[in-house]
Amino acid sequence: MKLKLHEVVSLHYELNGITKQKADGSKEIISHGLLKQKVNMKTKLYLQRLNNVVAPEFKLYSEAEMELFKKYGEEKDGQITVSKEKWPELQKEKEELLTAEKDIDVVNLWSGEITIDTIGSIETDEIYPVFLKLIDSK
């Protein structure tokens, strides 16, 4: 299945969760992620396989995004700042980057064993739209 890079980035966060840093330096959990949910070991194995495919793509995206900030911004005291004038150019290039496609071969990741029925036991308050798209596409 082909996913756009922005979907791969979203899938990374769906699997691993999201935290944000507060002003006082502590971290706030926004989402725990699928890998931290209570699931059987077989499902966890398949989720980890998916994460092993997504993680390198997410790393490449993060590096490319940093290069864009360096290209359009100015570094001062370890911080990169982008001026209002250059912001639209950065956003345009970032949008082009995020629409690139990546082929994720779901069937080979979990041999058709992960279905809507097999993930039905996951109890969560969180929503995982890209992951569900992968499950639903088979």
C-alpha cells in the first residue's frame, strides 16, 4: 500500500506516541501510541515489525525537515529561526516533501493475520487513523 510521507509520519506517532515539552522542561504525554497498549505478544510483534519499517522513513523525514530549517533559517545560540519572509518558501518545500509516497507492504509484515477482528481486543481511548487504513486496505 502506498502512503504519503505525512501518513508515514502520522503512523510513527500512532505507533510510538506523542509527548510535548512543557515550559518547565517536563514532558506531557499527548498519546501513548499503539506499542504501549495492552495487546497480545503476537500483535505486539507485528506492530513492532511495522515500526521497524516506519522508523527509518521517519528519521529521513526528520533529517530532511532539519535541512529545510537550516536552508531557510538562521542559527543563533543553538536555535534556528526562520523569518516571516522565508516561512512561505519553507512551508512550500516541506509540503512537497510530505506528499512524497512510500510503499508499505503490509501483507508481508503480518502475513494477513492482523485484521479488524484480531485488533478488536485492543482497549484504547486513542484513535489511529493511518494504522486502521493499513488494516482496512487488505
